[in-house]
Amino acid sequence: MIGHIASRLGQALLASFGVLTIVFFIMRLSGDPTLLLVPEGASLEQINQLRHQLGFDRPLPIQFAAYLGDLARLDFGESLVQRAPVLGIVAERIPYTVALASGALLVAIGIGIPAGIVMAVARGTWLERALAGFVLAGQSLPTFWSGILLILLFGVTLGWLPTSGADGIASLIMPSLALGAVGMSTFARMTRIAVLDELSRDYVTAARARGLSRGQAVVGHVLRNAAVPVVTIAALEIGNLLAGAVIVETVFAWPGIGQLAIQSIQSRDFLVVQTVVLFVSLVYVATNLLADLLYALIDPRIRMGA
């Protein structure tokens, strides 16, 4: 198990390094941030002087090596726009994104898994068809469109919820619903498939022969065995939620790292964008590693096979 964890950690670090490298060079190919930082009407000499001060006149490989050296010392640099430490800027936004992702994951799991179980148990009935339509709608609507619809309905028409900002729990409801809708559909479909697969196995037939009802067999035996693929989806979905938060935070003016990333890209604040990407990639690989460890707890056969 220790060797497996070490191997996955190595893969995680390699993946994060690859993502960071790609973002580093793409951001620098997007344009020169010096032109956005100098005052209007600045001379060419002033522009070149500022470019030299910021180190953007050096070759890209040298800039990348210097960035990696700073990163090894846990020095994330200073924002070009806000003139403040990047780590502090990103750290201020992380709690908002964590709250949004947690709310969306709660929506996805709390609605998706029960819906998937009901769809599997009630296969072929009107209830399954009704839930299938609901799941399809959640999967089909883009997050920005569902967010706008929620704002129009609950914020503008009914006036029940605030339309933007982060002012308490009420402000979190609509962004969580918009962000969690796609995840809800994913959980529902995967849970349905996993439960149907387990219901066709011999141990379920044996359990029914011992006098257990269909519901007792599902709760007592099927759900535990069907949990492995659902855990996989949960780990992947956390990364998807962080990625989808970029759009949702923009629609609802939610002050998380997604909104920060968009603002930093527009202003070519390279170090802030790189730090946000590094954080998201580390969370993504960490959740996948956690999923690997949970497999052995859910299904002892995986631990014995290893």
C-alpha cells in the first residue's frame, strides 16, 4: 500500500508539473502584461524599463527556471496588478470556492444518488421515466444558462434570493444549484448503472431467497458493492466542480478563485493565474488519490488483490 501511495504521489506531482508548464508558456504567449501596466502615453524607453524590472525581457526558459526556483522556496511572487503577495490573494478567495464546491457537491450527491437508486429499483415504471427526464434536463443545461434561469426566477421574478455576491447562506443556494446540476446527473446515471449491475448478481437472488425484500437486499447488500464506481465519480467530480466554478462564479459575481482566474487572465496577471491552476491541479490529484485509498475500505477484495 505504501508503494502504491508513493507511486500515485509521483504521478500527481508529474501531472501538476505538466499542467503548470503548459499554463506558464500559454500565458506568456497571450501577450505582454507590461503594456497594460504602464501609464497611458508612456514612452518606449519607459515600457522597456518596466519590462526589464519585471524580468519579461529574459528568454522564456530562463523565466520558467526562475519561477520554479521561487516555487521550490514556496515563494509564489507578487501580483502584477494588485502589488500584493499572490499567496495571500488566492488564499482570501479559496474559502468562497470551497463553500461553493461543497454546496454543489451536496446538491449533486443529495439528489443524484437517491435518484439513481430509485431509477434502478423502479426500472420500467413511470417514476423512472420522470426521473430520467429530470436527470437529462440537469445534464443538458449549460451552467451559465441554468444560472441565468435561476436568477430570473428566484432572484428577479420571485425575489426570494439575492442575485449576486456572497452575503450569507442565501447567496450560496442558487450558485450551488447551478454548479451541482451537472454533477447530480452524473451521480444519478452512474448510481443507476451500478445498482442495476449489482441487482443482476447471484448474491441478490440468494438474499431474496432467504426472505429479504427487494428494498432490504438493496440497502443491506447492493449499495455497498455499488459504491466503488460512485466513489470514483465523486473524486473526479470535485475537480470538475472547481473547473465549473469559473463560469458560475462569473455569472453570480461570487468572489472565489474562479472569478479571480478570469480577472487575472484579462489583466495578464501571470503569477495569480499560475497559482490558481496549481491549487486546482493539486486538489484534483489529491481527491483521486483519496479515492484510491477509499476503494480498499469499501471493497476488501481490492486490498487483497493489491
